[in-house]
Amino acid sequence: MTDETPTGPDTTLAQDFVSLLEVEEVDRDIYRGMATPGGQGRVFGGQVIGQALRAAMRTVEGARKAHSLHAYFIRAGNSEKPILYFVSRDRDGKSFNTRRVVAKQDGEVILNLSGSFHLDEPGFAHQAKMPDVPDPDDLPSEEVLLTQFDGELPKSLLRVMANRPLDIRACDGRPPFDRSNRSAVSNFWFRTRGTLPEDDSLHRTALAFASDMGLLAVSMMPHGKSFIDADMQVASLDHAMWFHAPVRADDWLLYATDSPWSGGARGFSRGQIFDRSGVMVAETVQEGLIRDRS
């Protein structure tokens, strides 16, 4: 009898991604998230959001599912160190649970997150229509784009993008590959590399991780700037997310983003996430620092 368990690079990446999202309980309502494997410099904001949400999930019992989160980035985290997450159980109601999470490194707060969990119930339903975009199978992967732009991008960025746990297919040119001044609209498909376990909470955690990917960049597109520019200081300030429907993060999802405003060295971006059937599974909003130091 042969072993039909999937193997290969994508399987390993998926397993490593699950390990990165998981948190270890070190005491009641205190959890530890692992450092970024091979990480250097600042920790990716989506990782901190994902681990903080995962910590909150570990304190919610029953069938309650995360339906929203609101986070503030306080300090830059160190990707080479683990992060401690302190969870406060603010309320356990008949339909909703509310949690607060404080993420700390070296005794200092790097992120505050509030999350709400809801018991599924019937109700009115409507949603926006998914944009008409090319199919992900007809678009080049980031690996292909990286080979085309080899020599034009910083080696540190190439290393990070090459090891991403997500497969990303852009529907249109976007930073850092397209540096032209264009409208603040960007659509791209993404999914995890490899199959994730059948765990709804894990897929929502993976979606929270991915939601910080490329969202702030769209606010710089009308100005022809990118987060890799030496004269730009770029950082996420706050991040909000609403989960609307069950989701599989290991199947193609469309991230439709736009930026209706920027000013005062800040950029404001919005995102809608759809599955391939057109169901809107989540929405995001983010404001970030886009300071031109030139």
C-alpha cells in the first residue's frame, strides 16, 4: 500500500505557515508566537495580526467564529524574537464574545488588537459584486516577475518575496514591479502554498495574515512611489478586518483594493476579498504612514 500523503515544497511551506500562525499557551490567557523563520529586521504586520487573532481564538469556546478585528501597530516588532500575547476576556455573551490582545516584545507593546466572535445565525444578506478580472491561471506568478526584475529590486526584498507562504498573481501592475503614476486601484489573486488543515479558525487566521499584504502600497500608486524606495518611510498604523463568510485560504481569493485618500504623510486603503465563485468573504481597511523623506 502506497502512502498518498501529499509531499513536496508546497506541503512543507504550508506546514511551516501553520506553525508560524499557531501560538503556544504559556499560562492562562498568555500565549507565545514563534519568531519568523530566517527573519531579519521588522516582523511582518500580518504575522502579528494573525498570531494575535489566533491567541484570542484559543480563549473562545464553542462555535463562535471571528467576525471582526481592529488593531493598532504601536512599535515595530523584531522578526528574530518570539512575541508574547496577553488576552483579556472582556465579555462572553449569548451571541458574541469580545477579546482584547496586547502583543509584547522585550516588555514593550508592539500591537493592540480587539476581536469579536459571533455565533452563526440567519439574517438579511447582500454584497457588492466582484470585479471582472483575469483568471489567476492566466496570470504570471511573483516568481516569474522576480526573474524579470532581477537586478532592479533590493536583495532583501527578493529574499522575502521568494519565501512567502502565499502564491500571488497580480491582475494589473502594482508596486514594486510597476512604478508609474496610476489610479489607486489594485487587484490580485492569492492563496497559500499547499493545502491547509480542515479548520475554519485556521483559515480565518491565514486570511488575517494575508490581509496586510500589499494594502498600504495602493495608497502610493498615484504618486509613483513604493515601500522599497530609500526616500520613503512606510509603516502600517492601524488595521481593521471583517469576516463575512466561511473561507478557504488555500484556494484562490481575489483581493480588490483601492485608496480613496492620502494626506498628511498618511495613506488610507480599503480591500474586499472574494472567493472564486464571487462570494465576498472579508473586507479590510488600513491607514499607514507614507512619509516622503526626500
